[in-house]
Amino acid sequence: MFIIGLDGATWDIIKPNIDKLPTFKKILSQHDNYTISLQQKPWSASVWCSMFSGKLPEEHNHLDFVKDGEVQTRNDVKVDFIWDILSRNNISVKALNIPFIVPPYNYNIYFNPPGYGVPLTQEELNTEITEITNKIVSVTGDSKPELFIAVYTALDKMSHLHWGGESLIDYYIKIDKAVNKIFELDEKVLILSDHGFTDYDKAPVQTLPKITSTGNELKGDHHPDAIAIAKNIPFKVNQPIDVFNGLISYFNVK
Amino acid sequence: MKNEKRYTTISIPVQLNEKLKEKISGTGFHSVSSYVIYVLRQLVSSSYEEKKGFTKEDEKRVRDRLKNLDYL
């Protein structure tokens, strides 16, 4: 099984631009797709943590990348993740660039993300797509694990900075091309986002200040409607924790 | 200090124990316990090396980038 995360991906960009996104157009016509309306706050660190630990925010208590001025690491997050549990049960699993911490977390893979996992320049933002895609192709070519999870994170930064602009559509076109390269690598594929996006002023939560200390004006912020596209996935994701619970059930482990 | 415990008990699945017995057969390990202690020491050591690999300078760069986005 292959899980592809697209941080911050939203139907509000994909559907109105579907004719520019031939891969999404094709897979949406062929496979289940739906909205995950988050009941928990749409904070990336917390949602990705819930998704792969099966714990609600009040249980994992990992709400953001930074706590009390300290950048959080894997050791600060006191939970077992799905990869820990599957490994204990001798099921092969790899996880690439999972952004519940910064730099994003890797399991059974070495990966050095562009910009330390916080890509800021356009070059870093573009490079992330290429490097993640190449890594996915190489991992699945070497020895495909029974579960492989990979997340593209830079779409979130693009959406904060360029919401409403043509450059964000161009970035979705790059993501569409990447998905085209990897979607057929497994019979069972789940694509999902951790939250959606909307205009900064309309967003129900503001995750960052509108004008950053470096003078950038943020155009977009997080929305609680995330996306899901499921090819032969035997469970439905109504909330992030359903990913963990569905995997536990599918692999029949405890 | 006479009564200070130097070892503790950790449970592993019986099936894994059997596999480990097969694995150490004919090697210099006289028991599964000594083999497990060896492997865990290696693991702890490599985790430490990985942590050392992420330098203070790297950490500063991450903090600077998070500051740039006002996470810090």
C-alpha cells in the first residue's frame, strides 16, 4: 500500500482547474474521492501526528512544530506511530518526509529535504517535488515495502504565499505531473491532505501572522476541508485517526 | 550498593526468541540475552551518532527558517 500526502491540498484549486491537471482528472474519474472535514484544528504538525499515531490532539499533545520556544523532535512526541507498530510485527514499512516535525521525519530511509524541510525560495519549493518523486521511484524500485508513506510538504508554503495567484496553479500542475509518475507504482494508493486552504481573511484559523516579520504578506491560510483519493483502499477516512485505524485493521496488527 | 540491580527483565515474543536462538547457533554468543544486549547497544550507539549528525549549526538554520515564517 502506498500513501501519498499533499500538505494543504484542496479541492478548491483542483476542481476549478481540472482541465490543467490531467492526472487528477483521470484518477478522480476512476477512483473514490471525497472530502475529509476535520473536527480537530487544521494544524499540520498535529494532524499528521494524529493520522499516523491514531491519537487525537489531546492524547498526543503535539500541537505544533515549536513548543515553549523549542523545535520539537521525534523524541518529544510520546507516541508509537504506525511504522513503529508494523516493524514490531515484521511488516516492512518506510516513511519519507512526514511533516509532524521539522525537518520532516523519515523512517527506514535517508533523505535530506531541500531547505531543511522548510523550503522558502522558489528553487527550494520546486526542488522538493523533484527530489521527493525521485526518492519515491528509487525506493519502490529497490525493494518495495508493504507500506510506503511519502509527503510533499512545500504545497503548504506555496499556498500561504501565493493563494489566489497563477503561480499556485502552476505549482499544482507540477504536483499533477509528479502524481502521474507515482500513482501506478502500487495497486493500493491513498492520496490525502492534512487540511485545505482558503483566503487568509476567510480562514477559520490563522496559523501564522498575515504580515511576517520578514515583510511577506501571507495570502492564504488553513481550512478544515482536506482531500482524499482512494484506489483500492479498504477503509474510509472520515478523520485523520482513521488512517492509522484503517492500517492497523488492514495489516491485522495490534 | 550490595543489593543494587544491574539487570532487568524485558519480554520478547517466544517465536522471536526461537529465531534468535537459531541465529546465534555456532556464533560466539552464548545466550539470546547476550546477543540482544549487543544489538541494542549497537542501536543506541547508532541513534546517538545520527543525533550528532544533526549539528548545532543545522539546528540554527532550521530555527532561522521557522523564524522567517514566524513559527518562532
